[in-house]
Amino acid sequence: MKRTLIHNATIVNEGQSVKGSVVIEDGRIAEVLTNWKPLSAPCDETIDATGCYLLPGIIDDHVHFRDPGLTHKADILTESRAAAAGGVTSIMDMPNTNPVTTTLDALNAKLDLLNEKCIVNHSCYFGATNDNYSEFGKLDKHRVCGIKLFMGSSTGNMLVDKMNSLLNIFNGTDMLIAAHCEDQETIKNNIAKYKEMFAGENDIPIGKHPYIRSSAACYASSELAVRLARIAGARLHILHVSTAKELQLFNDYSLSEKHITAEACVAHLLFTLSDYRTLGTRIKCNPAIKKQADRDALRAAVNSGLIDVIATDHAPHTAEEKSRGLAGSAMGIVGLECAFPLMYKYMVLPGTLTLEKLVALMSDNPRRIFGLGGGLNVGGEADFTVLALGAQYEIDPAAFLSKGRATPFAGWPVQGRAVLTVVGGREAYRDDGLQL
């Protein structure tokens, strides 16, 4: 049985950073050696990680791998390779594929694809509709990470807009409900308003996107979701929170005390309204990028504990699909393999977050919310990443392993690069061009 020693790294685990080494054996962590503790037995292989940081694998609870049916944008193999290159060891895929994952047959077919093609740990969401809640009891909780609920807005024909259906969903499952919250009626009214305002133009300017998919639309829907979850005692996870006002709905209790949790995405933590002028539809996403005050409030919230998870909402599209103006451009941003370097460069180094807090938001907290194993604990699955945090470079989409390269982060200077990603004790990614 092969024993591998990852030697002399800075280990970041459970809110602490300490120099040490990790031993992998039979796909699991056999030893965590700190304070110069000696090996219990010789190792067959030693990887010198001097100067690098060893973190528990990043868990991205919000990705769109586009497989099946939309593989011209991306597929499971390309995007899971991109995940590993970004230090991500576990992903949770969204249901708006083709066919949508709203039936047991579609779910099982997608899980078969994931098992066949995905090189990192994986699960997927089951998409709720107005009438499929009777299927929830048949779901395998070991394979399905939660129920995806589009409350008021949907890109995959999964809008749940009937109050009776919402009540049945919130009262009909003990699984986590992950909600996309934007009020459809508010959005429809805003669209009508701006169509009239720009009636003589070919399209509504992209800068009006955050006013169409407005703060009011987000808050109305999120408030309803939280209210229904509290009445039902349901587990609710609000996805991609984008406004300061929504933060009023959450608390900063310890994670173990929360039934309602919240996610922020990299794009909403980095971009503001002013970026539409230069980046246009490249930052078109739902919910929309909003004002600087919203971004600043989100940054404070990930630090204070109001927001529990940082994810990507990685959503590949072709460059052509992102270039059709406000009305026609696809919604979504690519950034899976550069998410951690972006957060390290623009959140940790300026002092908004500590490294330990960032690791909690991108690894520890999602692991606890979704009841996963892992972490850097003896006996646990060997899922971790080794990063050269001193590595400085510019994001080059041409070098992406992702099929999606129409990213607004092109040319951004970042710091920190995954040099080794281990999933279940096996090497999923190694950067041979960067010396450990």
C-alpha cells in the first residue's frame, strides 16, 4: 500500500495555519504531522511543499457544467478538469441542462454522466417545478445535494410561481432547498418600463440590467423564501445574494445553529455597476451585478458570518452567446479555475478576509452545510489542494482548461496558483510548470 508524504507545507485547517506535513495512504489522510512530530512509518513518495500552503479541497456548491445537452458550451470532463486546476475537489451541478434535471430518469442519466466523466467529487441538484414535489421522497440523499428552487426567475423552464407549490416544496422535504430568488412580476414591470423608455432604440442599454433585475426584485423573493422556510422549519440556502438589503434576512449565528444559510458569488464580490461601461454583457448574470454599496455590504457580510459560502456560479457560454446585447446575451460568468486566486488577491491581501476565513467560506462551511466528509482530518478522504500563494500572474482565458473562455476576468492580475490537487488520494491536477 503506497504511502505519500506531502512535506513541509503550511497547513490551513479549521481556522488555524501551522507548518506541517500530511501522509496519504489508501485514499485517506493517514497522518497530519505538526510540531515536528515524526512519521510513524516510512513513505514511498515524498513531495516537497516547502513555501506552499496545503488547504482542504475547495467545495463549489454552485456550478453549471452544461452536460447533457449543452456541450457546445462546456461538458463534465472539461469543467471538472478546470475545477481541479482551481483547487476545487467537489462540485454541485445545477439542473438547467437539456433535459432539465426535474425527473428521476433525467437525474439518473445525469448522475451516470457525472460518474463516467467527472474527475472530482460530485453531486447535483434536483430541480423543483410546480408539480414534481411528490418525487422528492424518492431522491437518494447520498447522490443529490439538494432541491434547486427557482423562485420568480428561471433560465431552464423551472419557474415555481404557484404559492401552493411553494408551500408543498417547503413543507415536503427535509433536504436542503437552494433557492434562486428574483421576483418575476417586479422584473416584468421593469422590463416594460425600460422598453418604453428606449422604444426608439434597438435594445435596452446593458447598464440598465441591475435596474431591471433590481434590488427590490431580489429582496421580495428572498424575503418570501426565508418566511416560508421559517414557518416550515425547512433548511434553506439562498444562492448568489447580490444586495445589501437581503442581508437583513440573515443572522451571524454559528453555522451549527443555522437552518437558513446564504451564498455570495465571486462576481458579486468583485464587480460593481460601473463595470458595465467597460465589460458590458460579459458581466451579465442573474441576479445582476449591482451598486458599489451592495458589493461593499457583501464583502462585510462574508467576514461577519451573515454569508456562509463563497461560490462561483460558473456558467460557461460561447463568446458569441455573450455578445448579443442585453436582451439576447446569455447570462452567466466563467471563473471556476481562477476563483480562489481572485479571492486571495482582492479579498485576503487587502485585509478584507483572513486566509483562514476564506478557506472556511470556500471549503469548511459548504462541507458542513451539505453534510460532506473531507477536511484535513486523520481518517478522512484525502481531498486537498496545495497552492503557491506567492505566484503572481495574469488571467489568460486561452490557458483555461474550461471550455468556457468568455470571461470578464481576462487580464486581471491575481496571486496564488494550485500546483497540486488531490481527490480521494489520487492526483487530479498537477502544475508541472511551476516549481513547488
